[in-house]
Amino acid sequence: MNYDIKRKINKILNNRRIRAIAVAEQNLKIARSFDIYRLIEKKEAELKIKLANILVESPKVDITKINAELKKLNEIKIKFLKKIGLTLNDIEPNYVCKLCNDTGKDNCKCINKIKSEILQESLGIKLTEDSFEKAKYINKDLDNALKFMAKWCENYPNINKKTIFISGGTGVGKTFLSNCVVNSLVSNNIFVYYVTAFKLNQIFQDKYYLKNIYDDNFNTLIDCDVLIIDDLGTEQLIKNVTINYLYLILNERNINEKATIINSNLDADNMIDRYGERIFSRIFDKKQGVAFKLLGDDVRLKK
Ligand SMILES: [Zn+2]
């Protein structure tokens, strides 16, 4: 990961932390503007100090009564907060990631999600709201593929099929399916990279013409946990570029047992004609791969 992305991730985490703390402080300020609340806090602090002293100096003393008082006080506090439209959670920082409190420490999983979003944004691809839960029944092909992929996402990374090829004409639901996959994986903090074949080809060209420059987009094609390529076959084939780099990426991912999902207008026969045997065998690998063909009616016509 290069410096620029790290910096962006830190900035997002910082902003989240600052926002969470500021909101909590603002709410606490509102609560503390009431005498009753300040009184509750004061009483609570006194009891907690008393409790601590007992535990340190005479641990045998019965503390049931103090605990009951603290509990009662807490109930009063909740009741009061409710009156002014707040809850206990509102006066504590509400971090986006409860695992690391938005610090990202120990390489927290939430960083994957942020990274996916930053990289997607850098490609100008906006993630949709499509999800398996919202999918309506259109036809059997799409339904089967959706069911398979929903299960696949649920089980990831414990999956047998690492390379998935989905073919079908325009408007049969391939992109919808990809979007569902992206959203499902991203919400589980998995590092997903979603590219259209057009963008993919652009990344290849940048790599080819600017050989020595470290390119995050290109490296991400190899490094990401799940790579999704949309509409393979619609891009222009550029000599020495498209096929060579596509092979390099698919091969690296196969070797490292990383998951790749490709959807295309082309079927298997057209794939071998256009991309050749080497790429074909990386995609249509009997052991690691699975292919779906979506026929069905045009989804968009039905909407
Ligand atoms: Zn986290």
C-alpha cells in the first residue's frame, strides 16, 4: 500500500474519531446544563470512590448496598436522559468500528473496507445499494446464480471455487449480481476491488506506458482479496497490453489462491477465441472454477 492511501485511511479514521467524540461531548454538555444531571454525576462519582476504597482497604465488607445504589442511580440517569431526548449511548463516543474504536490498530479489519471504498472512488465507480436480500425473482438462471453467490459470500474465505465466470447477454442481471457480491463482501470488511473491463484496460495501459511508477490500482488487482471484473470482452484489445497483463493478473491470483469473479457477454467458446488458451485455462479451471450462464429474459425490460 502506498503512502497516499495510508494517509487517506488515517485521515478517514481520524475524522471518524473526532466526530464520534465531538458528538458525545456535545450531548454531555447538554445533559450537564441541568442541575439534576450534575448532581447524579456527583453522587455516582462519590459512590464509585467509596466502592474503590472498600475494595482496596477492606475487601471483606459487603458492597451489595453500594452496588444497588449505583444501579438505582443509573436508572435515574437513563430516565433523565430520556426526558431530554438522549440515551446512555449518546453521551459515549459512537465509533463506526467497535473493534478498534476507529483507531485502526493491529491492522483492524475495518481498514479493508475503507481501502475498498477509497480505491473504488479513485476509479470513479460508485457502489450501489444492490443486495441479495433485495433481489427479486426474475428467472431461474439468475436466481440460481444469486443463491450460489450469496452462499459463497457468506462462506468467504472458506470457499472451494476461487474463480467464477458469469456469462450472459446485456441486461440479464450480471452487473446486478456483481453489485450484490461487492456490497455483501464490503459489509463484511473484505478487501474487494471492482473494476469494469474498460477501467481494467486503462490501468493496464498506465502500467505499460509508465512502467516504473508504483501504481496502486495495478497492484491492487493482484493484492485484493476478491477481484471483480465487470463486462470482460467489451474492452478494446490493445496489442502487448490487454492480454499480457490480464494473464499476469489471473495467473498471480490463481497461484495465490485469491478469488476472482468475472462477468462477460462472451461464452466459453468466444473467450478462448478472444483471449487464447492460457487465459482460458486460468478462468475455466475445473478444480478451482465455476461458470454460470445467464440466459433468461432481459431484466431491464421487465422493470
Ligand atoms: Zn476497526
